[in-house]
Amino acid sequence: MNKIETRCLICSQSLNTMISWNTLLIKQFSPTICERCTSHFQRSNSSTALYQYNDPMKDFLHQFKFLQDVALAKVFRQELYTRFKKEKATIIPIPMHPLKQQERTFSHTEELLKAAHVPYIQLLEKTTTETQSSKNREQRIHAAPLFRLMTDVHVEHKDYLLFDDIKTTGTTLQHAADVLKQAGAKNVQYFTLIEG
Ligand SMILES: [Zn+2]
């Protein structure tokens, strides 16, 4: 048994995890948050998301995305690893506009996948810095395409899986799927960490 002194990434309480050989055989990663913080998140019943949106999740996203606490990408690494380890489709994280990424310093969707050791590729480019939440339904439906293909990339006639942190209206995922399908993708599904 190895005693590892670490602190919960959310509440900073000491984790004092006792890691046995058994844990290491079953789990790929050691936990980064305490059991109390874990219990505040609500698992999703949907096959396309891990969690439901609630207040603790809202706080998590705020800390991770807006306060740029990149270490929080590790919080869901075990669940994401388990979900994606047998995935046959090619995974594409929803990209941010380059200007926004510069401002945020990292791409949150890519960091979530990297932390979980999930391989992915990028074929898409965001065309607008506007957020979908600032628009009403009518404006979202008639909006110009949110994504375009990156230059010099090739979309194959195969299965792709889009990955985003949260699905609210589905407009973002729909726009991204449309671009890939028009470019020749056979099938485009999606999976998100959270459903709104
Ligand atoms: Zn905690």
C-alpha cells in the first residue's frame, strides 16, 4: 500500500488516498476529488452524456473554463477514459475560435480528452466568437455556419464522434455534424460530459 498525500481539486480537503494494487488494476487513474464533491455531481441517464447540469457542475465549469483552472480537466478523466476506451469512431473535440482560445489559454474540450488519455483529431475550425447562449431560438436556427473545415484536412467516409463539454440546445453539435457530413463523413454521433 502506498499512501499518497493529495488534495481534492475542488474543496482542497486532503484525499489521503490509500491506493492498493487492486485499485490500480481496476482503475487507470487515481481520484482527484473527494467523495463528498463526487456525490454533488449528478450522473446522467442518457447514453450521450456522463452528467446532468446542476449547481455544483455550474461551479465546476466556471472554475475550469472562465477562471482557467486547467488542472480541473483531470476531475472526470477516469469516467471519460472508461467511456472512450473501446470507441471505434474517430473523436473530434468541438473547437473554440482561435481568438477565444488565446484569451482562455487552453481548449477545454481538448484538455478533458488529453487528461483522460483519449486520442482525438481536429478537422474543424470555429468561425464565430459569439456564444450560442446569447441568441434566441430563431437567431440560432438562422445563424451562419458556426464551423468550417480546417484547410488541408480530409474527411473520410467513416464514423466520427463529436465531443463537447456541455450540450444545451444541440445547435453547436448540429452545426459541426453538418460540416462533417457535407464533407463526406459516413456517420456523425456526439458525446458530451454534461447535458443541460
Ligand atoms: Zn472535495
